[in-house]
Amino acid sequence: MSMPPKELAWFNSAKVLRTQVKRKWNKSGTWIDTTEDIQARSLLYTALLQGNGKWSLNPDTYELAKNSTAVGPLLGYHDSSKEKHFGFEEPFNSQPDLPKLPVPELEKTLQRYLEAVQPILQPQQFERAQELARKLAENEGPELQHHLVERQMKLKNWAYEWWLNDMYMNNPLCLPINSNPGGVWPPQQFRNLDDQLHFASKLTSFLLDFKDVLDRNELPVETAASREPGQPLCMAQHYRLMTSYRVPCLPRDFRRDTSGCKPDHIVVAYRKHFFTCPVKTPERTLTTNEIFNQFKTIVQLETSNNEIPIGLLTSQKRPVWADERIKLLGEDINKQSMDEIETCSFIICLDDPLPSQYFNSLLNKKKRTTGGHWINDRDETNMLHQMLHGGGSVFNTGNRWFDKTLQFVISSDGAIGLCYEHSSAEGIGVLNLIDDFLGKIQQESSTSINNGTEAEKGSAVTGSGAEGDKGPEPIPQPIKLEWSISTEARNAVREACIEMDRYIEDLDLMVYRYEGYGKSFIKKCKVSPDVYLQLALQLAYYSLHGKMVATYESASTRRYKLGRVDCIRSTTMEALEWVKSMPTDHVEDRQRKFHLAVEKQTAIMVENILGEGIDVHMLGLKQQALECGMDLPTLFQDETFKIANHFALSTSQLPTKQDQFMGYGAVVPDGYGASYNPQPGSIIFCLSAFCSSPETSTLKFSQSLQRSLDAMKQMLE
């Protein structure tokens, strides 16, 4: 079959670009692709997915092209058994002895699946789910399981590529709110612009020291604290934090590995402009004071806001941004600016504050009624809005580049935190890094933080800044990134402003601190804080909505090579029996049912962290059927499976040593996002929903949580 003329033209353009690509082979043996190489791939994707005839929007054709020896290399894909497909190469190989993620037994997974869906299905639906599971076990299941076992023997992690695509790269929704979490740190007291820049320079020095540790492959290996304590954990995702960029593309996004580019710069976002900021000379890393001077140069270069904030395009739905990105790359100056952003280690966002009247919690709209972090009249819900999405086109959303893994936000009023792109790493690694930084900041006196003398005397935060200026050699100056913006691109930016503002207006967000007790009391009850709070969330949801729903809690699988997460499903029959008993049963019966629910929840948690979870295995069976060219088993097409994966409660425990927290958006239109951070005497919840849903309300959910946690304490005392 021949390509239609339009597609052939695109195809030939991609081939020409590909032949012009200059590639580097880094020390770890990984091909590093330049911006031109990525453009070639994107053009070819577009060729396969645009136009008329059988080549238009044809997934089968795309799969054939991807796997062919002629077209596959142009796409950046290779034989998956050799793990050389672009976006899934893992240069980090310092833990060769880590075990591989196991493939659970088929019968056990199907039984666990039925146990997980029973509390959320009607009796007739559950009978159908049982029948479909039986058919899968008797028909396609054994063959698919055999292929998975073979795949597990060939690959470092049999599930990683499929999981990453399913969880992130195939998702067409915009990154802010839907995918990128936002984190809030204890606010600082900035008296003036210099204080803001001093803090930014200290943070930058700390991060550069951390990157040096990564570059030397010297990051200490973390170990499991329980369930075979001392077992080493996979550190690969830590090494991706400053060497990754999520490229918008069709039919799916992919990860650009920048580890071989050896960047000597970061990017600074200021007044919706972007600046490449050198942080190294050929001989050394800049000191904290020198970095401060770099930042000072940037703020002196630009005094007005960018009227065409190009960064807003990164907030669009992924196919839209992929298309706009290709158009931008048609101009050399745009390619150069894009490459500076894509290859930088991280981004520092120098922000303006958000107004309290728009973004404070409903509880604090008129007056201060809650504790927690405050900056002037801004509460911590307001600060989470700033970190999560920037506040909209009028405020700081244009001061972001949402594809970049790490963006650190430093507001002129002292609100600080981060926005991070989730596909490269889980949140706990980022939180641990920031815990370390905040702990070192606390070692400095409040006067040294505010008077600016630490940059001259040397900072206790990092080794980089502790020795003062190193010499008179010239330091490369920051450069403002320029763009050639067509009329079409201007219109795209305006459309992005409208879309993002509308989306932010629909966001129902609340940081809720439960002050009744914290993890100290929970541990006295001899219950895991995570298990306890998962059951509290079930009780709160059931009390408010009168039913149970599919619940997602991430469970780390880092005991295995390239392990990320599986899903702890907290809706169990034991939990359902307990929540039903809470209003009416005698305390002894409630306690008995509670402890049965605790035992079941604990067992599910252990199964997941030991690689025996349900969801990754079910995803593998589904994807294996597609790769084998088989009809998709009926179980995966049925309404019951859709109900099982409609996560109206998307939860995650994100514990920290410091008083920081992280939140994210709900993953379905009628659901809640609910992260939680158990502190010794309190519990921080970040709750999210959408105003357009008549079924959800973070205010009502927080009130139900308070009643539930109070009732649980009364039951156990």
C-alpha cells in the first residue's frame, strides 16, 4: 500500500530531518536526541495521523509503522525486547542486582479483582463480573499469562512501558491540575526583591549540589523500612528528576532523556518571560553569591510582563500543544529557545502573589478562621492554587513551562513551593529532597535569612556557596529567550488563556488541617497511619454519599528494578461492613469490624508493595491481548470494568518531616483528589474536586472527614 501524496510529503520531510541529526553517545551508552531529531519524529507522527484515506487516524497502521524496521527507527522505536525504544531507555544501572517485578498468578489476580469490585457493584453487576472473570481464566487468560511471563524474562521491568503510557503518556488532558502536582512549603519572610533572589540562589545552589551527586552516581540507596526491612529500593526515578522532559506528541507524549546533554544552565521564568541562566563555567559551578548576581541581572533586564506568554501553550491539552509546538519549531530561533528549556536542569519561577479574594479557602474568604500557613491575607489553599496552576492568565500560569519535570516557585511575598511533571518520578522522592533543603534552611537564623548577608559570608545550605567567589574568570551572562510568534501562534496563546482560566475557575480546592490528633495517636492504637487514614476516607465518603466507589491509592513497587507504583484498592467488603456499623452498632462490634477492615487493608498494601497488585497485572493482560492481535477479552470491555476504574477517590499518602504538603486534581469529573500528610499532632489533607459536578464539594467532604476522624478516635479510646 502506498502513502497518499500529503502523507508522503511529510514522511520525506521527516527522513530529510532525520539524516541531518547529530547524535551523541554518552558514557552510559544511551543515544541522546537533539531538538531536530525530536522534530523529525513529531513530523512523522503527524504524517501518520493526518490527511485522508487509510493512513488517517489509523492505530493499526501506526503500530505497523512503529514496529517496522524501515519506519520504526525514524519514529525512535526499536525492538522492545532490546529496550531501545525512545523514551524508555534507562541509562541508570547502578543496581543490577535488584529483582525483576514479578508476574502474579492469573487465578490470584482475578480473585483479588472480584474482591475489589464487589463493594462497588450491584449484585447483578457482580454476578456478571464473576462470569467474565471465569471466561477470561478459561479462555484467553492462560495464553496471555504465558506471553507476560516471557516478556518478564526479556525486559528489565515487563510493565514499565505499558504502565507509563497508560498512566501518563496516552493521557490527552492538560498537565496542570490533571497530572502535575503542586507542593507548598513553609512560607518565608521577604522584605524586598533581594530577599526573594537570595532565597532563590540558595535553593539553586542546593539543587546543583544534589545534581552533582546524581551525576557522580553517588546518591545513597534507600532501603525498605518494613516488610523485609533493609531491602534496597530502586533509585532510577531519582536520577530522572533533572534529566527528563515530557515532549507533547501524537499519538502519545514521550520522555526526552537529557542526561547526555550535560546542561550548564537552568531556566528562570520572570514576568512570563524565560531566561537561560548559566550556572557553571568550564571549570566549576557558580557560587551562591554568583547565582544571586545572575538572578539580579535577569530582573534588571525585564521590567514588564510578556503580553504573549508562550508558556501558556504548555497548559493546553496535549494534542493541541503538540500541534502548536511543531509549528513553533519551524523557526530556528524557536528551536533554540525550546532546546534551552528542554535541556535545562530545572526552572526557577519568580512569581507575583495571588489575591486572597479569588483563591482562599471558602472558610477564609471573609476572615481568617483556620490555622496552617499564612502570608499576609493569603491562606495555604491560596498558595496551593499558585503551585498547582499559577492562578490563571492574569497571574502566573504564563510564568510556567508545565512539560519540565521540576519547577520551583518563589513568590515575592514569601510563598514558596513547586510544580512538577509527574511522569518521570513519584512525589515522595521530590518531597524527601525538599525536606532536606528545608531542614538546612532552618539551621540558619531568621536574621541571616532576611538581612542578605549570607550570600556574602557563605551559606550553610550548600557547599557551593560556602566558599564565596572563586575567581575573576568571566561568567556567562543570562540571556532572554526570544520567540518568533506568528499571528496563528498569538491566537493559540489567547485560546490557551481562555481555556486555562475556565479550567481554573472550575477547580474546587481546599487544604484542610485536621487538628484533633495525628499519627502519634494512631500509632498508639497499633494501626498503620496509612491504613487508618484510608479507612477514614472510606467512612467520610460513605457518610456523605451513601455508597462506596473505586478508590486509588498509589503503592510503591521500588523493591523491583524500574519499579514505580501499583494501586491499593481500599474499597473492601470488610471496610463496607465497618462503615455501615458506625452509626448504630455497639462499640465492641464497631471495633471488631474496624480491626477486620484494618487487617484486610494491610494485606492488600503488602501484596502491592511485593509486586502482587491487581491493576498492573490487569493492564498487562489487556495490553498483551492488543499486541498479540487478539480480540480484547470481554471483561475489559464491560461496564463493570469501567466502574472498577472510575476512581472517584484518588488518594495518596505523602508524608514529610517538614511542614510541607502536596496536592493534585481529581482524576474524574465527579470525583475527589485526596492526598494526606500525617504529622505527629495533625493531619494535612489536600482535597480537590470540580465545581461543575453537583455531586462533590471539598467543603462538605472536609466536614465529613472531621466527623469521621472524631468518631474513630471516640471508638478506639
